[in-house]
Amino acid sequence: MEQEWDGIKRSNEAIQQTTGERPLGYLSTGVTPSEFTAPLVAELGFSYWTDPRHDEIPYTLKAGGREITVLSYNNFVNDYTTLRA
């Protein structure tokens, strides 16, 4: 959990330093969340999380004592299929 926390926090800080704005949402590397991802993302103040692939309708999840909107990961937004062509 600590390694995941550090990775999310460092990437969040890098985006803030580069763009001057805080990212609003989170998608884990390789779309591979752990059981700790949702609470960590909620605790870091993200508004939405896009890892889950089980439902196409957005919903609110209570994680780590906070609420976060879940937007299901969708292959249509994945640039890998574009790069493969």
C-alpha cells in the first residue's frame, strides 16, 4: 500500500508542477488497481476514478470516509488501439 500511495502522490505532484493544476481524476498504470487504490485516490482528493470496468453508468463510491465518482474504464479512450494500427 505504501508503494502505491507514493506512486500516486508523486505522479499527482508531477502533474501539478508541470501544468499548474491539480488532476481531477485518476487511472492507475496498466488499469490495474489494488484493493487500496480507491481509498488512496479518495484521500488524495481526486474527484473521479476510472479503473473499474464493470459498469458503464457512473456511480458514487464511499472509500476511505470520502466519496468519489467512478467512471468505468472504456477501451474507446485507450490510445493503445490507435497506436497498434
